[in-house]
Amino acid sequence: MAVDFRCENCGKMLSIDAEPGTLARCPHCRKKVTVPAGLASLPRPHVPPNAAPPPPPQYQGQQPPGEEGEEEPVEGEAVMGAMAMIMPWVISVFLHLGLFLIMLFFVMVVVNDKIPESVIVPDAVLNERNPGGVMNPKTQQLSKSHNERRTVVKRYSKREERVDKGKTEKTVELLAPSADGAKGGAAELGLTNSDSRGGPRSRFFGSGGNAYHIIYVVDRSGSMAPTFDEVRNEMLKSISRLKPVQDFAIVLFSDNKYVEGPAKRMVSADLQFKLAANDFLKKITPSGQTTVLPALQRAFTLFKYADQSRPGNLVYLLSDGDFAGITGGSVYVAEDGRQLNGNPAVIAWLQDNNKAKKVYVNTFLYHSKDATAIKVMQQVAQQNGGRFKQISSDE
């Protein structure tokens, strides 16, 4: 039996063949409605066509009965829309960050490749005690200050042992610098008068002195080939410890010739020129005979162009033998007219050109016990205010 009534959801007129009190689906809004039971007794129950549709029922915080799960929530659609807008930006940020990290990695690789692997890092502080002795460029007496220093320290030790109730038998005196340099405790701490007059310390193979201007005159003859790597490393260590206020040069000798580098002049001891010295020494290959005079002459010429307001000219002269060579060595005509060659020529030239002792020469005999070489090296050092050191193969 068909029952006519209005849909309580959309207000449309319905004519549904269903039992009163049962649920039926509205063909217009597709919602389930209950067939009214009060209209079942009427032969053809009708609701006036022009009657206003009843207001939809109000539900307080609850869904209408029979509608669970039929409408999708609005919140899910909003979240998905927001994610669709944000994700392209997030992907772009991560992509650019990855490209930046890759570029940074390549930059670090390129920069590291430019740094030589064998560069010796300069020491920050030169505070080692007695690195081969402190040479005062104002005097030829090299041992006096050192002996006085040792005496003062010994005297202080004895005095310290006799201390009783805070008193000493003698008044402690402060020793001021003399012409030989600082004395007493100041000298033991390395605070020599030559630091102000002769320049900061330098050292080479454990022997050194105070000077602002330093030149390494080193043997590069063929006999040095087996051990030249060791000498090269010691030169780099010595150069790396120089302070920026000092300057230096390198002159290598063989066959009455010299190889000069890297700038063919005195250069300041800053990092730029220390690295250049490292590159220069790596390319040196020993060959030829041990003939030194042209290299010494070049070193003395370089000292003339150094800043004379800063005193202290020091030569580190290293060789593995004397300077006679197989063919007699270098030739020099002395001021008295004598024509000399080999060892006598070197000694005579230094006597004629270093009379004022403005240049001090420290000599090193490397891996040799030859009596003639020892005598020549000792004589050169003694006559030119320097020190002689014999370097054994154990060092």
C-alpha cells in the first residue's frame, strides 16, 4: 500500500509503498526516513502540496539517526590540501641543502690539495733551554756568558740548600747585562742582551745563535745524495722556527756554482716564504764536487742588502767534507798576492772579507770524521765568531 508523506530531511513529497513504521530511502536526497504510522489508516493519505516543509529536526551534538559514516569529514580534506601546498617547498629546501653540502665538500678537497704534505708547522714559542748556545754577534767570546750563567746557577743552588728561616748569608744581587750579553738568571731564561742587539734566536742541528739575518749555505754535491733528505728536513725545521721579524736565504753549492732560492734574495720568515722554501728544497738533487767559495761570496753579497738597522748576520755552513774537491777546489787570489785554491782559498777569502766580523759563521761537518775536514771547519768557525759542530750518523 503506497503512503504519501513529506521527507523529513529534504521536504520533498514521497509516495512509497512500504509498511508504516519501517525505514525507506528518499529517492531525492538518498537519506533513510521512517514511514509515518498515523497515515496508514487513511485510504490515500495526502499532505497538502502547498504546505511548507517541516523544519529539519535539531540534534544537539549528535548525528541524525541512520546517517553514520555516510559523509566524509571536512578536516581530512583540509589537511590533505595543506600538505599538497607545503610538500613542494619542503622538497626544494632539502634539494638545495644537498647541493650546498656537495659544493662545500669539493671546495674543501681543492683547498687541502694546495697544502704541501711535508710542510713543517712553525713553532709558536722558542723556549727550549740552550739550543746549541747563545751567540752574541757583538763579540767573538762565545763561551764567557755561558760559563758565567752556569756559575751563577750553581752558586744559587748551593745558597738555596743553606736557606734557614727565610734568611741567607749573602745579599742577592741582580746582575745587569754586560757587553757579552745578559748574565745570571736572566741569561738562564734566554733573556740575553743580544736579543735586543743581535736578533731573536735561531738554531740548526742543535747549534745556533741570535741574528736577524740568516743564510743557509749547504753542500749539495754528489756525496750528499744518500743523506740529503735528512739535511733538507733539518733546514725546513730550522726555517719553520724563525720569527717573522727575521729574514733568511738559501744558497746551495757544488762544482764552483751555487743554486739560490726561492726568491734569490733575503726574504722575511713569514708563512708565504717558508712554504716557498719547502717547494724549492723538494726539487733539489745533489750532484758535483764540494766547492763552496762562490756560494759564500753570494751569501756575503746578500747580507749587504739586508736591513742594517737590525743587527746580526749569521751563516749556517754545512758540508760532508773539506773544500778541496777532486780538482783542487775554488781559486782565490789573496790581498797579499798569493793565489790559493781549495781550503786555503776559502779561509783566506773569509779573512779578507770579514775583518770586522759583521758575519758570523757556524760550521757543521756532516757524517764525516776526516781530520782535514774537521780542521778546516773548526778554523772557519773560530776565525768568524761561530761554532763548529760535528754531526754523526746517529743524530
